Amino acid sequence: MKITESDSLHQSLESKSTRELLLGINQEDAKVHLAVGEIIPEIEKFIDAAFEKMQNGGRLFYMGAGTSGRLGVVDASECPPTFGVPQDLVVGIIAGGDSAIRKAVEFAEDDTEQGWKDLQAYQFDAQDVLVGIAASGSTPYVIGALKKAQEIGAITACITCNPDSPITKACQFPMVALVGPEYVTGSTRMKSGTAQKLILNMISTSLMIKLGRVKGNKMVDMQLSNNKLIDRAVRMILAAHAIEYKEAEKLLAELGSVRKVVEYLDGKK
């Protein structure tokens, strides 16, 4: 029996009050960050290997089905606006294509060949990195792609919540968060999904920092796509240099990024 499919520790959910439901869910959620903390050494090994590839031009790919695929797409799609990287540096692929982000595509995850076909559309090669995401650890779409990626010499990893599952044997860097049974039996969008999201945050954020996309603790290359972000960028500049708000705003409009403004002002010292 997979841990993710084992029976909930909480019974008769339909008879519980709203408060009891919320407390029970929260009680289970509290276990997630501890489970992720236990596997930081495994996450660290993967990130260091991935960084080596990416600093030499490699790309990072996430692949999954259902909730797992959606989480990968979300993390990948946040990298360009947050860190100012090209759209194709971090790529999220979901079984069934982009339409599956909103609506489940039946049996898309059961095709062992399609994952690799979807990767080939991006000219995936040995310089790239693939992270397969599958709470169950048995998704054929993801496992098939991982095996092919490993054959060509790419870095391969997985995020799952079941130890010794098939996906852990199809990659070099298994990251297995043992979060235990779900509050609603088998509903891996809950604790398993939360663990996956936490690990994805760790992977992308650490890699972007190591690739030089953060200065101090600031997103100096973020895209200036709305007024809130422009104001945040101006305040980053003001924290680094004692100039007027309007002057910082003007320089930001001219130079296009916090990094460029700070470097320009550093040069004037």
C-alpha cells in the first residue's frame, strides 16, 4: 500500500464541525515542513548538480500530471517575472498539455511515451535537467520521460511522497517527502501537494540565487510589470542609495532594472 493512498488518520469527517475539520487539516499540514526538512540533504545534492549544468547553459524542466504538473507549471512560470530570466530557462510541462492546467485530461498520465515526446518539442538534451513530480511515484508519463532523459545523460530527479516507488528508481536524485496519509484519504492535492510546492520553491529560489539573480536579498532583476512592482523596485534602490524617490523612479524608467540602476549609482561613488 502506498503511503499516499493509505487510510486517513481522521474518521467520520462528515460528522465533524467546521472547527474540527479545520483543526484536523491544520494538524496534518503541520507535519509537512518537518518531512521536507528531513530531506534537505537530498535536495541539496540535486540543486548542486543542477546548478553545474545550468551555469553552463542547461535548462530546468519540471514534468508532472494533475496537481503535480500544475505545481511545476506554476513554479516555472514565476521565474521570469521574479528573477528576470528567459521564458525557456525553467519550463513546466503537464500531461495533457496546457489545457490540463484548468481541466483534467483523462488518461493523459498513463502514456509512457508521451512525456519524452513533449520534452523533445523543446530540444531537450544532455545539458538539461529534468525533475519528475509525482506524489504517488508511479505516473507512467513522468517515469517514461525520466528514463529516456537518464539514457541521454541529462540530470534527473523526482519529487514524490512514496519511498521505493518506481519513480525513485528512474532518476539519479530522488527527493521523497514522507508526509503520511492525507486528511481525506488519497487526496494528494493536500499534504503531498504542499510538500511538492515547498520543495519546488527551494529548488527554483536556490538556483536563481546561485545563478546571480538576487543581490543581498532583493529581486534585482524582476520584471517591472505593474505599479506595485515599480514601487518595490524604487524602494530597493532607495535602500541601496540615498537619493530622492523621483530620481530613483526616473533612473529605473531609463535603465530598466534595479540591478542596472544600482550598478550605475555604485559607479558614480
